[in-house]
Amino acid sequence: MPLTKLNQEHEVEAIRARLSTPPKPSYLKDWIYGGIDGTVTTFAVVAGVIGAELGTKVILILGLANLLADGFSMAAGNYSGVKAEIEDYERIKEIERRHIETVPEGEREELRQILAAKGLEGEVLEGAVRSISSDEECWIDIMLVEEYGLSKITGSPFTAAMSTFISFCLCGAIPLLSFLTGSPNAFQISIVLTGLVFFIIGSLKSVWSLNKWWYSGAETLLIGGIAASVAYYVGVLLKQIV
């Protein structure tokens, strides 16, 4: 980032405006989770059916069924998980509120020790304790972070679920495209397209990490490739057994 822009963002008014706006929730995890899982599970169906030599019609039936059923299942699970996190946060928040109302001096001592561990001491420490404990909501928020290791959850369970479902269906449909078009080399094309999806997802993920784009892409490709290989050889094995 250019130094001039960085300086502008750290001017008094710019800082005040930025801190007065609540941070936006991120659904990156939901998109990546849905995309990778959708691609892996659908290609696992393709590889397993090919390994068992069951035919294109079976691939399409099981693949499309997997897209809708497993995608909805993942979305429902993600919805319930995010909702449970929010409800647990609110539960612990109310517990902390009751503690402050019932044993305020004990809670002040907890706050005092938390701040002392951060290097505050003497009158600076006591002033910080008085100031923070005079605002109950601020006091509770700090205790939730420092005592319970919780941060405020502002994400929407519905948005998280829809992010997972859409990503699952979009990425999960890629391994089926060559079979839908009736290509004579459908499986080989599916392998290439699936690998490309894994690599693209991994490369995009690197935007939010310190890893190089090619490293993140290769890592995701490797993980997906292992899962697909397992599915293929399970199909081969089951064909021989059954």
C-alpha cells in the first residue's frame, strides 16, 4: 500500500470513521469449505462409479443427487453450527452479566488481573479498572474476550448456509460437465476440470493468507487429488468384491 494512502488512513478523522463502523462478517470460510467439499464429493462419486465400471447414467444420477442432497445437508449443518455459536455467545454473555451484578468486586479483581498481565500497574491500572467497569457493556465485552476467548459473532447463519450451498453446487457441478455433454473422453476431461477447480480455489484462498498463490493452489490440489484417488480405488475394490 502506498505510504501516502497509509498515512491518510491513519489520520484522526479516518481512524474515527473506521472504528465507528462495525467490522463486516466474513463468509470466506463458508465459500471455500463448500467449494472444496462440493468438488471432492462429486468427483468422488464420479471416480467411484468409473472405478466400478457402472456407466455414465449412474454417474449423472448419483452426481446430481449428491449435489442437491449433500449440498443442502452441508448448508443445514453450517446454519445450525453458526446459530449454535451465536446462542452460546449470548448465553455466556448473560452469565458474565449476572456475575457482574452478583459479585462486582470479584469481577473487578478479574479485570484488574487481566490488565495487570498486559503490563498495567499502579494508578494507571486502577484508573483503567474504574473506567472499564463504569461501562457494563464494555466490561462484559472485554471479559468475554479475555476470560473466555470469545469474539463477538455478527455473521448471519442464513448467509453462511447459502454461501456454503451455492459454492458447493457451483464447484460440485464441474466434475459432471463432461458427462452431461456426452464427451467420449468424459472421465479424463473431468479429472482435468476437477484439478483446475481445486487449484483455482486454493489460489484464491491465498489472497487471505501469507502463502504464495501457487503453493496454496498446489496444496488444495493435492488434498483433493488424494480424496479422489481414494474414491476411485474404493470403486475398483468394490467391483472386484461385489
